[in-house]
Amino acid sequence: MSFLTLENLKKSFGQTQVVHDFSLAVGKGEFVSLLGPSGCGKTTVLRMIAGFETTSAGRIRIDGQDVTALPPARRQIGMVFQAYALFPNLTAAGNVGFGLRVAGVPRRERAARVAEMLALIGLPDLGDRYPFQLSGGQQQRVALARALAPRPRVLLLDEPLSALDAKIRVSLRAEIRELQRTLGITTIFVTHDQEEALSMSDRVVVMHQGRAAQVGTPAEIYDSPANAFVAGFVGQLNRLPARVVDAGTGRVELAGHPLTLAATLPASGQVTLAARPEAFRPAPAGLPVEVETVEFLGALRRVHARLPDGSALVFDMFNSPDAPAPRMGERLTLAVDPSAWIVEAA
């Protein structure tokens, strides 16, 4: 049963409609990410849930209650912003307890809750420090504790990690996910970073031009993209021109090389075949390529190569001392599982 329900949300700014009939049902305790490029409408959806933007049409329900017309303060929602938005004149403890003070929570109860939240985010001894005395990661933890202190029904996170460096971002996203699981709070997370969305979420909503292009688990989004936009936006994708030889048996010709696919093909004509870099592997026989460059990515080597027709192809290899990296100009043959190909219209 859904705990947060968005029904046919629309939002227009003047003559420009930025959200189109957006619907989503989120279960209690579920972590859902809205993923998409800048301008796709994901933050606007988040702000409508929070009440910071009015809906042009549609309904928002939380635990069965219609909150569409309620002001933000009455929705029982916690929100964490990209830029932390901490009060510079308040200590960490003062920031965490701000919402409780506004709500009229008695001083003793408020102090206990603040201490509990500071311990929960791993900063029990830093309550007397001001924001300028905290690192970026510590400030974001305080912002998270402030949002959670009043015990909201839903937690909203608006790209909370984008201002942090890469190493802190990775550790903090794991902390946020663990904290969310511990509290069991329904969470909506907005990000343009596919790695964040795939690693943290129960489900991902890929947004494109104000609509949900696909909703699914991280594995479904990555392995079975619903359309060309999702396939291209989530993960890297090779797109290669091919010719249908026999649709009934799945045979095509790619750069002069015959392939048999497990996908449905049009009766004849040109198609575009798409496959991810990890789908290819060097083999004694297969698709012929010539190596152009090799990128070292730590655990992986990313190889840039060319097919005989000049088409570019990228494939990944595990970094192993027992398998030397391909050399520039080296000719290889690549095998790929027939089911790994995605067929797009030419």
C-alpha cells in the first residue's frame, strides 16, 4: 500500500509546462530517487511535495491525507537542501533543535531529542560548534539531523551531496541510506548523478522533459531500459548501425560481421544496436576491432576501439596483472551475449 501518492501532477510557469501528468506511488519506508538531467522537472516535483511550489493540477496524498492545499509547515515533511541552509548564527545543536523550538517542544524534551539526533549522525560532541567550524560533510549531517528531529512523515533530499568532494560523497551516501533504513522513513531523493541513484535507491524514477521515462529498481533501469533516453542517460552505451538480414532468426550484419540477436527485429532495413561496455569481452572469434586508446580506471580498463566501418566502440576489461592491457593499434575480436543487445530504430 502506498504511503506517498502523487496523482497526475502538473506544473506550469507562465506558458511553459515543466511537469506533465506525473504520477508515483511510494511505499512506507521506501527510498525512491528522481534521476534526470537539469531542467527535467525533478526538483519541481520535490518542491510540490514539500509545498514550496503550488500544483497547477493533480493531488498529493501522505498516509491517506490530501495535503495538496496545505502549507509546508502542516505537511510534516523534512527537507535537506543542496546548500545545507544552516543558520550561521546557531550552533549545530541550535540548528538541529530549530524545528522543535518552533513547534513549541519543551526545553528538556528538545535537548534530549537534539542529543539523540547528534549521536545518530555521529557528531555527539560537536553540538556547540557553529557551521563555519564544521566541514562540508559535517554540515550536511547537521542539516539531515535538523530535518529528521521533528519526526517527519516524509524526508525530501534535494541533491544533498553535490557540493561535497567525491570521497566524502560516497561515504555520506552510505550513511544516509543506513540512517534511512534505521528510521524506516519514506524518502524521496533528487539527483542528476546516476551512481548515487543506482547505489542508494529501492526504486529509481528516470525523468525526461517533465515526465517519468521509466520507474523501476536500479537493476531494471540499468539492465532493461524502457527507451533510448533511459538507455543513454543511465550508464554508457555503444550505439552501432546494423542491417537486418533475417528478422525471423535474429540475424543482422554489423560492420560487415554477422551477428545473431535474441531481440525482436523489424522485417528488414537498418537498425541501431546498443550495448553497454561491460557486455563485450575479448574472444578467439567475434566482432573485429582495432584499439585506439586505453583508459586506466583503477579496477577497470576502458578501451576505445574502432570497427572496420569506422564506428567507435568502447568496452571494459578488468584490470589484472595476468592480462596485459591492449596496445594502441592492436586488433582484437570481441564476443557479446546475444541477449545484451538493445535494438533501436535506425
